Amino acid sequence: MAINPIVDRPARGGERQRLRKLAQAALNADQTVDQVEDLLTAVGPVLGALEGTLEGLDTTIDRLNTSLDDLGSTIAKVDTTIDRLAQVVVRLEKVVGRVETIVGVAEQAFKPLGMLESAGHEVEKIGRGIASRFGLG
């Protein structure tokens, strides 16, 4: 039984080729693992900085919530004050209406006095005219 070297050779060449491909794949996998490790190493500080940024954002949002609560309280107080001012305006309008009524009554009451005063001025003018004719004035 002689071994045919030609028949053995393709099998060996195929085996070598297979081993070569496996070795290359292992090297590629090793390089990929190294690249992933480098990437993860670079991402670590970025994630740490992001964590700090998110904590700052949380603090800012908490302060904003507090400010919004204060603003809501202030707006509620302003609303209450406006309601009270509206009630004061209604009362003042009633007072002004009453004063206008009183002024109207007073004007009507003083009309006869005005007529008497006017008549008195007319009588005075007539009296001065007569006195001047008689040389008394």
C-alpha cells in the first residue's frame, strides 16, 4: 500500500488553508477585541462626564420646579388681590353714584338761591341807577 503523495497533498493543502483562515480569523477577532477594549476605555470618561451633567440637569430641574411652585403661589396671591380690588371698585362706584345723587339734589336745592342772588344783583343795579340819577351815588 503505497500512499499516493498527490492525493495527500491536496488534503494537506486544504488543511493548511483552513488553518491559515482560522489563524487569520483569530487574529482579526483579537484585533476586534482590542479595538472594542480601546473604545470602551475611551467611552468610560465620557459616560462619567455625562453622569455629572445629568446630575446638574436634575438639580436645575429641581430648582425650576421650586421656582414654578413659587410663581404659582404668587399668581394665586395676585388673583386674590385682583378679586379684592374688584370688590373695592364696586363699592367705590356705589359711593360715587351716591355722591352724584347728592350733588344733583344740592344743585336743585341751590337753584332758587341762585335766582335770588341774580335778582338781588339786578335790584342792586337798578338801585344804583336810580341813586345816580338823584345824585346819591
